[in-house]
Amino acid sequence: MEFRDLKKQYQLHKAQIDAAIQEVVDGTHFILGPQVALLEKELAQYTGTKHCIACGNGTDALQLALMAWEIGEGDAVFVPDFTFFSSGEVVPLTGAVPVFVDVEKDTYNISADSLRGAIEYVIRNTDLRPRVVVAVDLFGRPADYQAIRQIADQYGLLLLEDGAQSFGGMADGRKTCSFGDISTTSFFPSKPLGCYGDGGAVFTDNEEWAKRLASLRLHGKGSDKYDNVRIGMNSRLDTIQAAVLLQKLGFLEEELEACGQVAAKYTECLKDAVQTPADLGNMRSAWAQYTICLRDTKERERVIAQMKADGIPSAVYYKKPMHRQDAFAAKLIEAVPCENTEYICARCLSLPFHPYLQEAEIEAVCESIKSAVMR
């Protein structure tokens, strides 16, 4: 059983993907070829944003956003404590200080109450300037942007949406990657919209920021490639990856619908045995992962062992809170307790999940989990 079955996806769409790749090879425009510009146009249209700037990966996308805003020394950037490392990693890379914020126990996304407490702590107890809140759409579920935007506006913070796991998700009739002042996503192969290597994109409605982002991804390019008006980076989405993404964007909605059906079957089967993902309400998850929570770490280890014995893969995203990562120790500001993050890190487990998962496979996963939980 595959954890994320990219082989099946490729087999189903092999002819069109191969043809798109061959077209790039034949044309030999491997860097910023015409497919990149076309992809940027289609991604902006899909998300409902005015500008899309493709780049080398999702981490670069986050760093480019902070660089476009000139975030740096003396600035505080608020980041969920339960997320992938890159959401916080980019902050010290710009010279700023990450301040980690707790998440909601049921949605795994940033807690508005914890965010407000962290901002107040920084204002009262440090010399840092609160500048940005990074809202991560973890596992594909959009964050509570109504609450987050209200807080950001109250304190004059910029809102950066980290949609690395949520491309294709929706809330209140809007697509993810449209909620931030700047929003970002990742096209890592296992993401809801993934390429065949690394890739990312930045979205904004602000024309001046869009121009700055386009410059920053090309060494701070000015009027031509040898005119450099700012310090930037080398972060270009190559043309082959753009060609693959153009094809995969065409069947994304079909895959998202299938993912919703797989998630519903998992939830129906497991809801009485473990903590399943919270009800989405008026949201649509992109289902980057289907994650459950067990009663404690011992039960999680028992479930993992049973699944492995049954030939079923699983993964733990994430075992360690951000504030416990050694890389942040030198500048760590423990502004608020992150008890929910500690709880989730000790109990969460992600299951095999993709749009091509068969009903018999879903049943096998559920039976394996139940047999371990009922011991």
C-alpha cells in the first residue's frame, strides 16, 4: 500500500504528462520558458488573486514574502508551534525573531487567543516590533482567517498565508492562497498539487509587492539580468516543472473531490475509536494528510507497530514542537504556553491518503488501527 500513490496518478495521466515534458525538451527553454508564465496566469486565476510569482520551492516562497516586506532585525514574526520547520526557519534567515503560538487541539491550526496573547507579550516585555503573523493551513485545512485577520488588523500586522499543504482548499467560497496579504504554496511532489521535483509560488493582489517578488527571485533583477537593484536570491521554477503542473492542475478538482470521499470513509469508520479530523463546516480541505490523534504516545506506538505488521505505512507529522527545535534556542521567546501543540505532537498519526485509495484499502487501515486500539 502506498502512503501517497504518485505512481497511480502518473499511470493514469502518463500520455499528457509525457507530452508536456517532451514539448519543453524539444523547445529547450528550460529556465523561465513560456510554460512558467502560463502557469502563473492559471494559478492566479484559480486562486482568485491578481498576481502569482512561481519560485524554486515553498520555503523560498515564504522567505521571498518576508524579504518583499523588508522584514529584518528587531521584527517579531508569529508562527504556529505545530507546523513544518520551514514555516519558522525563514524568519531568522531574514534577521527577524520567530515567536511561536499555540494551535487549536481539534483543527491543528493557529489559535487566535494564543496569537493575541503572544502579541501582547511581545509588546509589553520586549523591544521587538510585531510585524507578521504566519497562518499555516495545516494538513490542507484553511486556518480561521476571519479571526486571524481581525487580530492582524487590530495590531497592524501583515498576514502571510502558508498554504504549502492547502492548495485547492476553500473557506467561505474563497480558495486558499488568497487570504494573506501575501500567500504562498509548495509544489513538493506529495502536496495536493505537486510537481516532479521542487517548486513553489507566491500570490498577492498588491502590484508593487508582485514586482518586488519577481525581482527578488532573480537576484534582485532590475531592468535586465545584469542590472541588480536589490539583494535577492536564485529561486526559479524550471520549465519542466511548470509543464507538469499545468497538466496536473487540469485534474486537481477531480482529485480533491475523490480525497473528500476517502476522508469521509475514514472518519465514518474511525470516529468511535480515535480522534478524527474536526468537521470542516463551510470549508473544503485539500487533504494533504489525514491525521488522527490517539490517547497517548504508547497507544500511538502500538498502532504504528500493528500497521507496520499489516504492511500499512504511516507517518508522524510532527513529533517535536517548533519551540523545542534546537535551531531556535538562541533566540527563543516563550511568550505563551503551547500545551495543545505538546498534546498533539505526542499523539498524532497520519494515515495512507490519496485520491486513488480503494475502499478495501481504507477498510484494511481502519481494521488495523481498531485492532491495536482495542487491546
